[in-house]
Amino acid sequence: MLMPKIKLIYFAGCPNYKSVKNILEHIGVSFDEINQDDLANGHPFKRFTSPTIIKNDKLIFGERVSEMGGGCSIHIPERWELEQKLKT
């Protein structure tokens, strides 16, 4: 069975990034961190709010936005919510 590919997308200075990262680490899943500041202009991952979690190309948390530069993900999920979403 293949391990799910989980991506944590964020921008530097995001006030909610560390909270979501800590939840993922506490759950014990492996994930790739993608800093939007390191991406080229026009990169598709720049069109997400920060933080965003994607599992196997499925949006788990955060939002896709119509313009580059994203924005902030306001409501941070509880650990149990995130665990449940990552299991499906």
C-alpha cells in the first residue's frame, strides 16, 4: 500500500502555520513543507491560503483562491478533525 503524499503549503510569517505543523507532527504523519515564498510566480501552489494541507492532490484543509498570493486560512482545525480528514 502506498503512503499518502501530504503537503503543507504556507508562506513565511503565517500566524497559523506552526499550529497546523505541530498538529501534523503530533498525529505522526509524514509531510512535505512547501513555502510559497520559494515558488516561482505563477506556480499553482501559490493559489492556496496559508496554511493548506493537500493529501494525494485532494484539498484537506485551506482554500484554493482565484488570484496569486493566497491569504490566510482562518479557522484552524482541531487535531481530531484533521486526523479524521487525513484517514479518508
